[in-house]
Amino acid sequence: MATLFRLGIRQGTRQRFALAHTTLQDVTDFLEQQGKRWGARHEPVRRAEMAGWQVVEALTAHHLVDTAFPEIEIETGFDDYVFTLVLRYRGTLLPLAATPPSADELMASAQAELQMAGYLVGRSARHARASSSAGLCVLRLTFEN
């Protein structure tokens, strides 16, 4: 009898969310369902949930999403070792900051608040990458399983 191993098989799913009506529970439910479906450990999925919600909050609070396209697409991927979260939307790119703003900067500027959000999102993932082309913004975050 031969045994077959399916290591490295990548699985993925995506869903669109209307930002005006999306809640933390919506994002959490979607990511938990995907993690359970693929057998991902709870801890990386939980970090992805918090990072995903941080992005949604930053986008809405700082009006970074194009009002003509008020939704975000959340895609997940899993390949036995890495849980990937990809967020796509039309608008202005959420900057992934390498350093947090100072306490004084946070008190003085809304941009510093946005910098802090980008810093926290980037720090929560093993790898974080942000790109934008023709108004389509993509944030790709990976979490080790």
C-alpha cells in the first residue's frame, strides 16, 4: 500500500466586504472558517484576524478607500506552513511603517496615527508587503503556521 503526502499544496479563498457594513465579527468569522477548513493553527489565524481588522479600521478612519469602490477584498491562502492574508481595495495605500511614531507625534498628527496603524499591521505578520498600481492597493501579510 502506497502512502501519498500532499505537502506544499496551496489553498485559497477570497471574499468581498462592503466597508460601511463590515464588522470585526465578519472578518473574524471569515478567517476562522478558512483556518479551520485547512487545519491552520489558531494562533496565526488569530494574528491574521487582528491585522485584517486593523487594516479595515485604518482604511475607514483615514478615508483611504475610494468612495466609488467602497469595499475590500480579503483573500486567504494556506500551504501547510504559512497562512497568507491579502487585502485589496481601490484608494490610497496604507503605509507599512518600519518604526512607530513618538508619543508626541501621535498627539499632534492624524498622519502619525496612520503610521502607527501601518507599523502594528507590519509587526504582527512575519512578512508584510504593500503595493499600489493604478489605484488598486494590495497588502500581503504572511503568518507562520
